Amino acid sequence: MHLGHFVVLRRVVERAQGLGVQPVMVTFAGHPKEVLLGRAPATVTSLAHRLLLFERAGIAATLVLEFTAELRALTAEEFVRRVLIEGLGLRELVFGFDSKFGRDRGGNPASLTPLAKELGFGIVEVPPLRLGGRAVSSSAVREAVSLGDLHNAAVMLGRPVSVLGTVVRGDGRGKSLGFPTANLDLHHELHPPEGVYAAFALLAGVLQPTVVNIGTKPTFGGGEEVVEAHLLDGAGDLYGRDLEIFFLERLRGEQSFPNPEALRAQIADDAARARAITEAAPQHWRIPGTYLPIEGASPTELDNLGPCSLS
């Protein structure tokens, strides 16, 4: 879900308002390449996170489809007739740049224009969003996040790099050190590299200053990678709840300390630095352009794109 997608979402919402109908999205539960190639790239935004972002953008409903062999076999015309017309009552179909669907990716604005005239629905194609002359793409976002390039990833996303995870039980080490953490199951969502980060956690509609550790806890012998968040102002029992984390700045790499006391002192320093960063964050963290600040905003704010340009 990057800024180019939000341009499309804005057009869907605007056109729905103009037609007096509901803005609806269609998405897949998993990546189509899992069926097509037997493997899929890392999920930049999980399904649960996508649905949340759709809702923030003003989408009223989302149809989530499993990409099966049967669905893959449908031609674009069959998909439009069965799913979009009969199933959803399609009035207008909005395409993103270079968007295609149906068997052999045969469905595009040009190929579906005769069917649109026959069935009486409109077609809109949204041009690509370019930053610095380069079209924003999921692969570019994936690369930036993987490399820890939070700034450029955030510019392309239109928001700080974020993850949505479910809080699960950990080993309790953070609590024993005086810094209780919420351990997150990210459901295979892509995250920045190992390290310690200043971040915000969105909890009950409020942004909470947070320190996030991504790593294997080498001080305690290492193990599987974990993502754990310490909310600086406390949070109570979060087990089973979904928590959204927004990464602002990397504080340091993961380190092994000679003893728990040394680690405790470093975490205290991390927490102090994270608090200073989050206190200053309202001045710069929303990224060039003011579209969809995390605490909620009108989709029309995308009109102010700062250095971005539609072309």
C-alpha cells in the first residue's frame, strides 16, 4: 500500500461520491505469485493491514478473493460479468497504472471498453505517480524497507514505514529488565532490518512513543528473530490485541552486552533518545505531503503532494 495506490484509492472514493454509490476495493488474500510460481515476495503490507489502510482512505467495503486455479482461469470478461457486475453491482471500474487482470492479464482499459459500452459501466485509468521521475512501485518500497532506508520508503508510502502485528507472549525478559515489551507476530509482513528503532505505536487511536527492537537477543544466547515494542508511557495487558508500529528512526544496531545490567543501561539510553525523537516528530514525521496522517484525515489531503508529481 504505497502512495501510488492511495492516488487510485482517492479516485475511487471521489468517483463513488460523484455517482452516489459505495467505493469498493477488490484484493487478494495472498500474493498471486504463490499460485503462479510456487513462491511469493515478502508481503509489504499484510491483508489485515491493507484492510485498515483501505478503511482510512474512505473505502466502504473490500472483496477479498483467494487466488485459486479456478479464479486464474477466468477471462477478464468472465470476471467482470460474474464478480463485478453480478456480485458487486459495478458502476465504474478504476484502473491503476498498468493494471491488468483476468486470464493472461487480458483485462485492461482498452480491451474492456467494448464490454463497458455493452453493460453500461464506466472505465477510469489513473496515471502513475512519479517521485523524482521514477514511478512508485511495490518492488521499490520492498527494497527500501529491506535495506532500512526509512526515509525513501516513507516518501513512497506516503506515511512512515509501519507494521501491524498481533501481540503474543514472549519470554518475559523485557519485564525482568524493567522494560516490559509487547512481542509482535507480524504475519509475514515485511519489516526493517535488525536493530533498535524510535517509533510510535498506535493504541486505541493514540500515538504512543515507543522503542522497538528487532533481533535475536544475542545477550541471552540468541535465537529466532523477534519484534518487540516497549511503549514508553506503559500500555497494560496487550496480549491478543493488534498493534500498529510506525518506525521513525534507527537508533543503533543489535548488540551483545556482557551482562543484563549493561543491557538495561543501554535500553534506558535508547528510551531517552526515542522519547526525544517522538516529541520532535510532529514537525517532520508525516513525510512530504499531508495525505492520511496516522490519526486520521480526509483523502482530499492528497491534493497537497509536496515534491510528488502526477504524470
